[in-house]
Amino acid sequence: MPEVLVTADQIVRGKPAPDPFLLAAERLGADPAECVVLEDAPAGVAAGRAAGMAVWAVTTTHDPEDLRAADRVARHLAELVPELAPGR
């Protein structure tokens, strides 16, 4: 179970608004500029960008062109996970 979980009933505006990501950062005590969003949908990419967070996307559900606003795009989550290890 994640340390922090934000659900639709806890926010007024959902994606592509930044509200879910900003609430998660607040609950974690994290600066949004220090956060990385992992997304697979254009609305999530837009929300992460609007929150001022780095956005990494995986093309598991959408065409890479649909996710072009992300900072990084990978075919599989496994390509990105090693870079999320502590100390990186």
C-alpha cells in the first residue's frame, strides 16, 4: 500500500488539473518541483506538468505521440524504475 493515496473523492478537480498530484506532494511533505509523476495517459501528463513536476510516461495505453508533453517517454515502466532507486 502506498504511503499516501489520493482518491477522486478527496479532490474537487481531477486530471488534467494538477490537484491530485499537488495534494499528494503536500501529504508527503514534498516540494512539487522535487517530484516525479509516472503516467500512461495524456490527462495525467498534463496534470503533472501543471503541478510543476517532472513527468515520465509509459506507452502501455497510449501512442507515444499522445504523451509527447512528458519529460521522458518509455515503452515499459521497467525502463524507468531503476532511475527511481533511492540515492538517484
